[in-house]
Amino acid sequence: MKKTLSVVLTSAMALSMFSSLAFAKTSADFTDLKDLDAATKAKFDAMITAGIFDGVTDTTFGLKDEMNRAQFAKVAALIMGLEVNKDLKTSTFTDVSVTDAANGYALPYIEALKTAGVTDGYAEGQYNPAGKVTKEQLATFLVRVLGQDEAAKGKTGTDTTVSGWAQGYVALALELKLLSNDTDGKFGGQANATRDLLLTGAYEAKQQYVPAGKVSVTGVKATGVQQVTVNFNKPVDTDKVKLAMTKGSIDVATTVKFADDKKSAVLTLTDVKVGEGDYKVTLSGLDAAAVDKTTATFKGENEKVTKLEFANAGDTVAKASDVRLKVKATNQYGENASLSTGSYTVYADAAANAQLSKSDSGELLLKLDTSTYASGTGLIAVNIYNNENRTTVSKTFKVGTAPFISKMELGALKYSNGKDAINAKGETATFDVMNYDQYGNVVAYTTADNTNTRVVFNGYEPALQYEVGDSNSDQITDVKIYLNNSIDKAADFNFTVYNQAGSATGTVKLVAGKVATKVEIGDVSNVVAAGDTEAFLPITAYDAAGNVLSTEDLVSNQNLGRIKISSSTDASGSDHSVLQTNGENKGKVRITNIPTTSKSVISVNAYIAEPNASSNDTATITVADARVPESFKVVTDPAKKIAVGGESAFQIKVYDQYGKELKNIQSTDGNGGIGTANNYRISVATNVTGGVAVVPAAGADFTAPITGTDAEFFNEEHKFTFTAAVAGTNSAEFVAKVEKQVGTGAWSELFNVTKKVEAITADTDLTYEIQTVSDLVNAIDTSSVAEATYDTASGDKLTVGTQESAVTSKLARQVKLTATDGAGNKVAIPQTISSITSSNGVVAKTDMDAGKGYVIGNEAGAATLNVAFTDNKGQSVLKTVNVKVLDNVVTSKEVVAGNTSRTTADWTAAVTKATNGTEGTDGKPNAFRLMNLKVTDNYGVTFEGFEAQQYNYLFGVVFTAKGITGTGSVSVDQYGNITADAGVTGFDLVATTATGMSVSTSVLK
């Protein structure tokens, strides 16, 4: 059916509230919108420029005009992005007709809403397009647009201005901030809705609306020379979505920033510009069932200059040897063209010596020397063109008088961290100070600007500093703002820049760094007993954002100065509570001077008292009874039997009543404290017969009672040995008992432990086995084994020969004999191998030394070792064992510090050894041995101390010193030799392998 002209015109009038983007109107085009606040005006602009709303006339929006249901239908359909069949001529509602001059335009939109389930009409078979829409009906429409119909039905309300059926819809609309109550606190649900409510409600609904169906990439295009914008049909889960861009088959590195509504993202190219070629963006990270179209393409083009112009409209330049004129080169994206100055050609009089440069902001600067031209009559013609497309700008300049600064402008702040604030000490914010002469042209930087330019910050922050100069050598004065210390409170600091031209203002944003603003003391994890030398409490510090500080941040010099620690153990002139800065308890509160009386209470306080931060926390510790011997624990059991020439290690430790190894046996007062009422000791008896003996560890003495710190020697590993059989019984027994004495009375036994080994006779039947040989590396064949220098002396080299010898190489393995008796008891035996051969010398090679057999890998493969040895009866026996050689490169799998702390005495001893050349060099202790570093490789071989130093070329251990106390510095060379200044009192020695594993040792100097 063909419409008449009058119908078309009438419909066009009815459609006046809707506009296409072609009109490009904003709220500024309507007189009744001029008084809107900024936030509301932004909403109106968004809906007007999107073509969803327009005014009732060219200059009037009709803010308070009442809306009808036809109008809402079109707004809702556009918000939801529904598929609208504009060719539709008939409606499912009897009162909706395309011939309706006022509302017929809405027919396809009404049908689209019905299909989407947003409306089912006003009454049976009717929509009532001309009907006014009440506020409660608008609330219902908007809630249904968001698909929240069921949620609304589950809500209730008590607003007397709202109909019963609409209470839930209104409640939800208010909760979602789609609409709001009137000033009297009531919703006014039955009042007619006006156009301003429709627009603001529709705006909020549009922000929250999530289209049904799967996520699709709807488009992608270059929006800058290093910027690509990707659009989606609906919000995406930005925690999961990943976007990748390719040019042909080549990956293009980008950073991604999603829009606030999550319906688009900007990809910034990090290394290159958009150039000519085919690009593709691919979406991933979401479940396959949740996505439809995951790619989009666009055709890129090389950057080109579309416009050249002089920024200053004036045509007079100052008379000087260095005059700067701004030239703006714009690319196809409306940006300052990023092309280099070599992309342009400048023609000017030779005497002007015209040169192009670029400022940080991307603007071209034309330098002219006008000093030889006459003031008032001198003329300089300048022509600049782009070499690629001949875009041109030309101008003839008159030469004026000598320049003076008459105007100043500040450029945009650029933060060194790439973010939008200074976050910590060492970061900067830099901006240009553009000085202009009396003709409006740029005045080049001179060193006089350093003193003529001043910056005054509005507000007090002593860490905030600045310096003036030309940091990037572009001949433009700049100011660098920085922090000489991290701050504890985020703030925006306004500042004013002054020079001879006047002043200009700016704002720098500061973010609180890793500075403690709050502290909490935790509970001590172990028992603190009377007589203990020290105790450690955990402490947690938070920055201004509530983030927990790392241990390194916690013990920074700045935080050590902020966090104050005190305790009831502190004495006059002595501080017995400190924040530990190194060692395994780094970052904890160390308490010393612990009371010797049981049930004493220690109070520990940590506080911060700074202008922007105040925090205080206290913890109490009740001192437990002094530690006393409670039990023995067998760490290593000896063999029950021993043969001549054999030895068997064993280790027994004494433990206290709290389940901890006891390293100091003290007397107590009878009430749980330290005193003299109750004495404790360990007595050891070694009952030996024949040729079997008990050999104590170094420092251990079993001939006298063990008390005090000698308990540490008792806890070490000892051994039984059998050197030669003696007629009669050959055996040894180790008996240790803990005894207690009350006062000066007799000693009474509390508990004991006994370990005994008996010698076998020459005719004892034993079962011999060859211990399984773990996998070997192909040490001889591999190219990774090489000669290595491990220290500074000329002979400090680990030769290839040493590493490829089965006897001397750490890459080889000893082939060991084991034996058991008829009862299955382990028997300690000597290694009596007489020969060892390999079934495949290409795979494994063998060697002998002093009755011991060794094997080393040559090439990857398998071999069988034939091992001949003499048994306890003097008979020759042959056994075999399989070996496997791999070609995996040797690397570190575990690293352990055998010594987690070193005392001043340990350091002094290490210096002495380094001085006499037995350990370290030139008086410099060696880190490998000071730490007793143990590196275990991927074949299970452990390299300890000096061995780790020799073979370090395989593991790449690097040492650093952190947490230095005192004055001075500490350095460690590539061989582990430590140089510490005389003023240093302590430090953490950190060893880090090439595989990223680290351990540390606390060193007191």
C-alpha cells in the first residue's frame, strides 16, 4: 500500500523524537537541556548522538513532555538491538496499524518487542500505542528489557503510590538504579512518565543490557597508527577473554584494554605500527558453547599525512639564532603523525638554516636562524611537504624584534611506569614547559630555564621533588616530578609552575607505595620457654590500599624507620625487641632477654605514628616451663652386625617436653624456671669388647656427663667400627641415659636408649648384593662437560680429565656392596671389590680404587656391570648390576643451605681460612662453603660446599647480599668470594640457581 504524502509527513513528525546519526546533534542543540548537570548531560548526549532520541523541535528537546507506548517501543527495540522487520505492514495487535498517522511508525518495533517477550500488550489483543505510560509501567518495561521479569515477581514493596501488581517491578528498578524516587521519597508510580525519565531510564538499561545468545566479534578496525578497536555484540567476561592479533601468519604483540561496558576493547600495538596488509583479531578463552563468531579482519594501510599546518596563525617570527615554529602533521586517524622528520622536506632561504625536529608530544618543530635578517623588513619563505604524498604547507614569515617569553603552556604529564600515577620511589612524571615568545612561537630551552622555572606544590609532601632541564634533549624545557621516598597516602597534588611569563597549573597523581600504614602482631608459633635465648613473632604490615607487604618490603629502610617495636624484655640502654632483617626469620619480631622464670608474661608492641598513618598492636607471650630432656629419638639406626673392616653410623637426638631438639641442657628451679634445684645431664657408656669400637662425632666427649650446649655434639652422627677380630667376643654397646638430680642428692635415671652391634665370625653365612646404581649422565660423550675455572688462583680449574674419571668425577657413581645375615639383619661390611667391568664400554666405563668400584656414563644406553669381590670367608664372588646412561643435560633440581645462619665467630673463622688459603682467597670467605651450599642435580647427585663451587658452571649459582646492616656494602664475585666493608655488621647471603631456586643464610660479621 502506498502512503499519501500527508501520512508520510505526519509520521515524520511523530518520529521527530528519534534521529539518525547523520544529524550528529548533542544536548547543546536544545535550549531546555542547557541547565542539566554534567553527569545527566553526558547521558543525554550518549542517547542523542546514538540516534535513539532527538528533540520535539530543532531547538527544544521536550524534557517534561509525556511519552506514549509507541515511543517506548522504538526506544526499547533500539536499546536491545532487536531484529526489526521494517517492511512489516500488519500487527498482531488489533489497535496497531501502519495507517495510524501518529503511531504507525512503531508497528515493526512493537512486534519486535512482542517477539522478544518484553510486552504482551495492554489488554487482550491490544497494545494501546497512543496510551500514556505511567512511571510504574515504565519501570516494568525497563525491567523486562533486562530480562529480569522473574526476579521482579519475587520482590515485594510497600510504596502506597505504586499499584500492587507493580510493586516488585518498581522495587527492582530502584535497586538497579534504572529510575529513582521523587523528592518526597515516594515513587509516584501512577503518574505519567515524561521524556526525561524515559531517556535516563533507557540509558541505564542500555548500560546493563546483555543481549541473549552467544558472544560474537562484530567488527574490528584501525583507530590509530598503533591502535585497533574490536567490538562485540554483548559484554564479555574480561577475566577470561583473550584477544590476539596477526598480520598474515605473523603474530602482532599488543596490550589490551577493555571498555567499561565490556562491549569493546582497544588493542595497542607495542612494537610496530599498523601497516599495509591483512590483519585478523581472534577471540579465545571462553567456553566454545558461549561463542559464535570469534574472528574479524580488517585491511591495514600505511600511515599517511593528510594535513600539514603551522600551529601559529601569525606570520611574524622573532629575530634570534634559534626560533622554533610548531608544525602540526595529522595522519588519517586524526593523530599527530608519528613519521620521522626524515619523511619531510623543508625549503627555505639558506641563511635561515631551516631544520625539523619533533617534540615529545609528536609535533614537528621548525628551527630557523633569523639573526641575520633585518627586523621589520626581513622575509623568510618556508615550504614543507611530506615526501610520500606531497601534502604541503607554505608560509612567508616577517622577522620581528628579539624574543622574550610572553606565554607559558604545560604539556601533558607522562608517567615513567606507563600508568597514570607515580607509584613509588624511582618513578617520575615529566611534562614539557612550552615557552612562547611575543609572536606565539616556541622559545627553545636554555640552561637559564633551570633556575628561572619554579614549581610550587599545593600541599605538604616532603618526598615530592622536581627538577627542571631538557631530559630528552629535544630543546624544549621540561620538568620531572619524582619521589625521593615512597609515600603512605594516595593523593592528587596540584602544582603551579612559575617563570618570567607568568604561571600555569597542573596536577600530579601519587599512589601510596609499599609503605606500612598498619601493623598486626601474630601469635608465636612455638613455645617460648624460660631460659630460651630468643623468640620470633610474626608481624604483618599493610599499605594504604590494604595490601599485605612482602617480607622484602616490610624490612625496607623506610619501613624499618616507621615501624617501632618495643617489649617488656627491653632494658635501659638495651633494645631486646627488633624487626629481624635477615636470616630464616627475616620479617619477624625477634625477642631476646627472655625471662628465666616460668609463667612470666612478655608484652610486645608494634606501632606506627606518622602524619598519615597511626596503627598500634600488642601481643603477649606467657613464658612456659624451662626446657628439660624428655625423650630420645633415633634418627639413624646402626647395623646390628658388623664385619671386619666395616663401619656403621648411627644418630640419636635428645628432645625436650615440647617435641623440639634440645641443644642446651639447663638446670631448673623446681617451679619451671631456670635455677639450681633440679639438674639434668646425659651420661653415655660405651661397652666394647674385642676389636669393635664406638667413635664419637667431632667435638663429642662420652667420658664425661653431657650438659649445657654440649648436647649439640651428642645429637651429631657417631659410628661403630670393627678394625680387627680379637679372640673371644667382639661387640660394642652404646648406652645413653638422661639423669636428674634434685638439689645435691643422688642422680636418678629418667630414660635411656641402647644401641648395640655384634661382630660376625669369618664363617658366618652372608647374602651379598650389589646396591642399585641410579641413572648416570653421559659425562664423557656430552659436550656440556668442559674445563671450568672455579676460583681466582691459576690452578683453580676443574679439568675435563677429572670429570671424566670414574674415580674422581662427581658425575660418576660408586658401586657398593651390601650384605645381610641369615636372619635378614643388615651387616656393616667393608668394600672389597677386586674388579669391575662393563658389558658395553661405549655406554659405561668402570674403574677401581682401594677396594671400591666406580662407574661413569659415556654414551646414552644400557649396560651390565660385572663386579667381583671377596666375601667374609675370603671367597671370590661375582655379581652383576644393570646401569642406564641418559643424555639429559645436568641441571639443578634442589638447593639447600646447610648453614642457615652464621655467627660472628663463624665469619671470623672463615676469614682466617681464606687468609691462610684453606678456604676462599685473599681473606675473602667463600659463599659456597660459608653457606655449606648443597645443590642436587636432576640425577640425584648432591654437590656440597667446595664441590658445588667446582661444578658451578653446570648450575649457574649466583650470590647476592641483601638486608645489609651497619655501613658499607657487600659484593660476591662469580666464584663466590665475599668482599664486605669493615662497617658491615650483617647481611643475608642469597644463592640463586640458573633454574630460579633460591636459599639464604643469615651472616653476622
